Amino acid sequence: MGTVRVYLKASGAVAAGVLVVVLAGTTLARAGTTPGLLNATVKGTAQTPVGVLPHAFLELATYPDSLAGEHGPDGGSKPDWVSYGPTTNLSAPAHSLVTITIKQYDSGGTITNPYFASVHGTVDGTMTINGQTATASKVDAIGHTFTIHAMPTNQDPLFVSVPLRALPDNAKPAPGSSYPVPNVVTFSFVTGGPGEYVWNCEYPCGDGTYANFGGPMSARGYMSGTFTVA
Amino acid sequence: MTQTEPVTAQIRMWWQRVEIKRIVWIWLGITVVLAIFALIVPARVMGSPASPTMRAVESTMTIFSVAAAPVMALVLSVAVYSLTGWRSRGSEPPIGDGPPIRGSGRVTATWMVVSSVLTMFVLIWGLGEMQSLSAEASAPNAMVVNVTGQQWVWTFSYPQNGNVESDQLYLPVNRPVVFHVTSKDVIHSFWVVEMGIKVDANPGEVTKTGVVPDTLGTFVVRCAELCGLLHAHMETQAHVVSSTDFAAWITAQESRAS
Amino acid sequence: MRRLNVVTAVAGGLGLALPGWAIARHFLEENDFGPDQVTVITMVCWAIGFMTGIGAFNGPIGWLRGHDLTPEDELFLAGKDQGIRRYFRFTTDHKVVGIQYLALTMVLFGVGGTMAMLIRTNLISPNSNFLSPQEYNAIVGLHGLIMIIATIIMVTGPFGNFIMPMMIGARDMAFPRLNALSLWLIVAAVPVLLSATFLGGIPTGWVGYAPLADQAPPGMDAYMMTIIIFAISSAVAGANITTTVLTMRARGMTWNRTPIFVYGVVASVGLAIPAFPMFMASQVMLGLDRTMGGRFYVASGGGSPWLYANLFWLMGHPEVYVILIPAMAALMELTAVFSRKPLFSFNTAVLGIVGISVLSVMVWAHHMYASGWAPNLNGAFMLTTEMISIPTGMLFLVILGTIWRGRIWTRLPMMATYAMLWNFIIGGITGLYLSDVPLDYALHGSMFVTAHFHYTLMGAGLTGAIGALAFWFPKMTGRMLNERFGFISFWLVQIGFNVTFIGMFAVGLAGQPRRVFTYNNLLATGNFVSTIGAYAIGIGMLFLMYAVISSWRHGSLAPSNPWGSKTLEWTVPNPIPLENFTVLPVVTSDAYGYGEEPFEPIEGPTRRDELEPAHVGSAADEQSTEGARP
């Protein structure tokens, strides 16, 4: 067999192998359903301790199951997992004041690390819960937290953590909805330069798993997501 | 046998043989290159040390690398020479065997002695280092910082400073500090990279490590034990500031908490 | 029995697993541990069904019923007159099992290697967003475990089974049916392991640390069952190999005349026999934690996470020598042949292997210096760990002494020895850094550790296995391995390997933790360089796979002893008769008489790169090249 043919056959086999690996990679990369991106809506400007900045708004909710939000009305593969909605991929503009409103529909309990029962990283260290200003929630009535953090070495540091008060266990559904009347928490913080951050809930609500941090707590799309500052 | 034969048979001592001389030259050359590499590269890649601990780590790295240079050079010089001086050329099979050297008591004994001496050196150096570093960690007036690892955030509290809590580590310069580390859930590992200290955070246990930060600046604290989804993002900053700045920070944190 | 093969095995596995799953789901789903209990029950059903379907239990059940196997049954089981179909059955002939192990190893390396390519692609830049963190963590863990299993079996499986019995002048192994059992257990375990991808993956890396493992999704149960099945397989294989070597060496083969490769294989399984049951125990306890509310590893329930770490590393450290020793022993064996010299100081080689084995069970807590478990013992473990460098150094002495003033024939097997010398000296020295406690505090859990163990397990271990493959390929397949592509593969893999892992040493020194799906921007260059090197390794390994498969099919026919080696396996003709030796040999000297006995011309191949016989379609081409012949 000529030398050229020999090399061609070998290269063909190697190329086929590379193709298999590439196929495996692209299948895997596409397989994980990426939830849609929720961009903060910018409306006007606001006065902040660092000057006048654009004002962006995000509206989120925490549910006791996955029937609302990004997993569809049947809740996807884990309908009974607690989840954030409408999606867990969030984005906000850089150098802005970001105001997030979270409707908390879930019950809760005592938090394991009292640090996360206090508000951290917001503009004046406060949040608004059902219209009242507060700097912390009671440690024995936390439903979830919203905690943004990331590698500080790749972007401007950003650490925001807000406790979300739990509803009572026996709260009844509100008329016209399958969920009770929520606790509404609002807070604002200032973003720095562009960067990729992550957020997750720091109240262990993955019931039935060790330290209650398994299940939805360890899954993107439920109690963990991304926060991109662009 | 006449009187002269034993003399002529022995006229070349082992160190006079051509191959030995060539191998020694190759060995010298490789040792020099590796020693230069060892003196420059590892410490530079590890970055600027921020504590005496890290300084000791970097100097150990350098010393061990320099000590390893002649060992690696020995292996490589024999291997390299064998490919030029002893090779059977071409892809044809060799047309004879090599000399039937079954072993050499002297060579084996020398090798054992040298490797034991090197091992002893490394061991004694390490034990000495451990001794001096543990003295640092248990200094009597050390400030205590409680470190809590939780999936996937570090939090710190200062029991001797009004139980102030923070997600970033603030330390006064030149003051010994002891970290009491624990976890709320799975095993994490508290690693202050530029200070060269690390200890695991275990649920239900408190582990300790200590250091004296002697450089002002901002450094990085990472988690060094895979702890689940966002292990890669379990990172925060360590700020080493002057004592006055530290006191000011404590006061500011206390007033915010109240 | 005569109709059982891998297809009936899969059918048996599914046939028991699916009903088992349905029934378990019906009764168990509602309770707290439901998903894990259902998963475990399904996998146990799969394993039992698979082994029943392949016919593993036929022998014992027949014996219990008083109908032991007849001689015709035994010859059938040994694969007589079955052609290629015997490779898909529960065949007991050690040569068939060796080939099956080789194929299994290649498949495992293919899957694990693909995962490595995906890992490095994800790390090509910070925030590449190629894989989600959950997928990345799962792939890192599965890559690790698949490679660990592959490297454990890669020398002992194919060559310990095919070559070793012939090397000691035996007709088969002591327990041929156990031999087939050990192989098919691993085949049964592979789908169990890969099913983790559909069960949420594993979040823990290959070490499976509790209590993160307690928290993990049902993919962790797949990991657990894989280990339990694999531990049974390795215990069985270990019993088989040690009994064979202890009792079935040819007449006159004293321990002084036993080839060093045999020592290597025996030491490896001798370490595996105490070590893997520790791993199995750790997994059984994890199973109890996950399926029945056990609290072995949960501090709040009275358990301790340090329990898992100790059990794991009591296995984990000897296990790396289980991987390394046979590869080094194979390289020592072939270095003597390709230097045309006796092995330098055979006694030192044996002492080195024994020294490593004994010390390796006394060093485990060097993986736990930073864990806080027993800081007062750190010094003691530093001592034992640093002492291991002495017997390891002895192996270097033996190889360098064997090369010394030899007539070096630089064919592909010998090049593996040179690659090992380079890679293992780097791996060994970086291991010394990690053994120093204060240095380890800085380096533990960083990419430096990853680079160190890849240099030893892959740079020395896998390289040794490739050398062994190139060396024994003519005897196992009857054809010569194409060296043109062998060398292309060799250089791509070795250069790519060094680029990849030197880059990794650098980012580890600079502070990158291990098992992270993204990293600090400052480390981007090092990671990029590592990724490019990894792609080179991947392409090189594909060339090797091509070389192996095409040589197997159309390589030039090999003479009976192409390398001029003096060990017994080369005295059997190709194709190898079913029972190896018509007359069992009597051994009067060891196999290293180069330069002492009269030189016999080596009938080896002259050209490096024949891909096909000189005349396509000739009678020589039609001959089957190995395997059962009456």
C-alpha cells in the first residue's frame, strides 16, 4: 500500500475519533437546558452613595415547588423541588443601581448560619419586607436567601445577601392562586464593572438530603443561578 | 601471568573511562540548567509571599528543587548517553549481547547510602520547618478568628472583637492570628493562598491553623476541597491592614450590626 | 450453557433490572430514601442478571446439584474450536481473558479520555460556559474513576492474564473460571458507572468524599455499586494470580529464576487484596447512610467524615502502587531484552518492589495532612512517605544499571522506558514536595497535586502499559505492531503530556484549586497551554488506537520470538496452542542470561512499518494468528 494511502487511512481514523469526541461534547453542552435569561429593565436613574446611576429592576419569586417558573407548568423532572422563578439566569447592567423584588411563597424554618439572616451588601444595609424597612429577619422564620457572590479576582467584588422571610406552615392559598399571599422583599445594590457572578440560596431547603443542601440547593435552575453584570 | 599484566589490565580506573567522563559532563550540564531553573522559577510562579509561613514554603520549594537537580540530572545523563554511546544503530536487531553485568555491590551500596542521606536531609528539613511554623500558630497573644465554611460561601467572625461577622477577612498586620475553622455542611478547605496556610473545614469539628500576616495588601482565600456545585466560586478576599485601620473596620462593623 | 454470551448477559441484566426497578418503585418510592433504595436495588438486579446471563453461576450451581462440568464442558468453556465467538463468552482460557481485558481497557481509556478532552475544553478559558458546573463536576469524577479502574487493570489484566501463565511455564491459571468472573464483573460494572450520567452525576470527584456523598443525587449510588462490584472482581483476580504464581511455576523455577514481571504482578494484587475491601467497606457504609438513614459519616448523627477519608486513603495509597508496580515491572522486563543485558541486580529489583509494597500501607494519611484529623501524626506520615523514595529509587537503579553499557535497540517498547525515566523522575520529585507537610499545606487541593499524580500514574504507569503492549503485541496477536504510527503516537502523547501537566504544575503553584470549572483570569495562559497539550495527547492516543487495530487486522505476521527475549512465553509458537505447552518446560536458569549464554540471532522484524504482509491474499494471510488450536 502506498505511503500516502497509509497516512490517509490513519488520519481518517484519527479524524473520526476527534469527531466522536466533538459530538459527545456538543451533545453534552446542549443537553443541559439553559434557562432563559432575564435582563433587568432599566427605568430612569437614581441617586446612590456613589452618584447618579441608571436604575434597573428585577422581579423574582421563590416557590415551594417547580410548577411556576422555568420548568413549565408540570414542573419538569422534579416538580416538588423548591425553585426560584421566572428563571435563574439573571443579568443587570454595570455601574447601576439594581433593585430586586422577590415574592416569597414558601414556608421555612431556622437557618443554620445566622450570618445569612441579616442583610449584607445592599445600598444602606437594609431591605424592605412587606413595606417595612429591616436589616435582618428572625432566624427561626427564614424561607430562603438570595446571596450573590463570585471569585473576586476576576471582576469587581460583589457580595449581596438578603434573607427572605418564611410564610407560616399553615398559610392558606390566596383566592385565585395555588400559593398563599407572599412576603414581598425588596432591596437595592450597586453593581461595579462587568463580570460573571453566581447566586444561590443559603438557607438549607433541600429537604431530605444531607445538611439539606442537596437536591434543589445543588442544582442550577432551582436554588442556584447566574448573575451577569454586562 | 607476568608481573606487568595485572597493571595493564587495570590501567583504566573506572573514573578514567571515556563513557564515565562524558556522562559526568552531561550530568554537570543538566544539573546547572536544572539548578538555575529551580532557583528562579518555582518561587516566582508561587508569587509574592504574604507571611513568614509562605516564605518558608517558597524557600523549601527552592531548596528541594535544587537538591533534586543532581538526582534528576543523573537519571537523564545516563539515559541520554545511552542513546548515543550504547545504541545499536538502525532498526535491525542487534548482532550481539551486552556485557553480562548482573549487578555491582559497590554501586548498589553507594546508591542506597546517597538516597538515604538525601531522604534524611529532606526529612530533617521538613521536621524543622514544622516545628518553627507550629510555634507561630500557637503564639499566646494570637487573635482568634472563627471561619465558617458553608456551601458555597466563607464567613468569618471575630469573637475577641465584639463578635463582628463578615464575608471578607480583615487582619491586622504583624499580629499572630489563629483560625478556628468549621463547616456547616460538607468538608471544605480554608486556604489563604499567598499566606501558605490551609486546613480543612469539617462539620462537627473545629480545626485550627495560624499565621502571622506580615505584608499589607489584599489576598485571596479559596476553598481547596470539592464541596459541590459552586466550589470554584467559594472564594473571598483577605485584607491585611494596619492595626488602626483594623480597629476602625471593627468599629464600623459593630455599628452596622447594632 | 453453550448459547450464553454477552447478548444473553445484557438480556439477563435488563430482564432482572427492569422488573426489579418497577417493583422497587412501587413499594419504596414514597419513603425518604426512596430514589436511592430503588436505584441500588435496580443495579443489584442488573449485576446478578448480567452474571447469570453470561453463565458465571453455571459452574457452582452445577456443582451444588451434583453435576460438575464434564471435560467436554471445560474444553468448550476454554473456547476450543469457537473462533471469534469465544471472545464474547464466559471463556476461561487465560489468553482469551487477556485479550478481553485488553479490549475492555481500550474502551475504558476511550471513554475516560473523551471525558478528559471535555474537561480540558471547559478549562480552555475562564468562564467558557461549555459545561454547567454540575456536568463538569460529574465528568471530573467519572473521568477519575474510569481512569483509575482502567489503570488498575491495564497491565495486570491483559498481560498478567495472557502472558504471565506462559512466563511461568503453566498451562492456564489456577482458577480459570474465577479469571473469567473477574473480567465479566467489570464488564457488568461499566454500564452501572456510566448510568450516573443519567442519574444526576456525582458531585464529589473520584474520591467520593462523604459527607458530600451523602448529599449527592442518585448518581452517587451508581458510583457506590461500581466500587462494590469492582472490589469483588479485584479480590477474585488477586486470589487467582497469587495462587497461580505460588503453586504453578514450572519445575526448576525457583524464586530466583522467576522473571521480575511476575513479582510485579503478584505485588500489585498482593496490595490490592487488603486495600480494595477497605474501599468496599467505605461504600457499603455510604450505602447504609444513603438508603437507610445510617449516620456513619454524619457528625450530627454521631459519625465522622474522617472515617470515610481514612478508609478511602487506606485503599487509595496502596492503590496507586497497584497501578504503578506492574507497569514498572513490565518495563524492567523489556529493558533487559532491549539492552541485551541481564537485569541489573535482580535482588535490588525485588527488594524495591517489596519495599514499596510494604511501605505503601503505612503512608495513607499524607493525603490528610490538612484535614485536621491527626495533626500530631503528620510528622510520622511524612517520615514513612519520604522513606518510600528509597525503594522507588532502587527501581531507577535497576533500570539505569540494565541500560548501562548495553546494546540499546530503540524500538517502541524501549522508548517507553526512556519516556518513563523522564516522566517518573518528575513525578517522584514532585511527590517529594507534597510529602513535606508545610509544602503540602500550600499545595494540597491544588492543580499541583493533579499534575503530580498524572506524571506518576500516566507518565510512568500508562507509558509502561503502552511499552508492555508494544512488547507483547506480537505474542498476543501474532502480528507486529506498526511502529510508524506507534512512534507518531508516542511523540504526540509524550510531548503533549509534558506540555499539559507542566502547565498544570504552574497553575497549581500559582493557586488554582483542583476540580474547579472556572478559575482566575491570571491563570488563563497556563490553562490554555494545558488544554492544547491535552488535545495533542488525544490525537496521539487515537493514532495508537489506529495502530493497534490496523496491525491486529493486517499487520505483518510476527515470528515466534521477534525481540530475542529469553522468557518462557516466547518459546510457544504462534498460533498458541490451547494449553500453551505440549510438554511443560523445566527451568534451569533465570531468563536474563544475555552475554552469558551463546548469542542466538534475533529473528526480529527489520522494517518498522509493515502494515500488510508482502503478498496480500497469500496462505500466510489466511492463517489465524493466535488462540485455541487442538
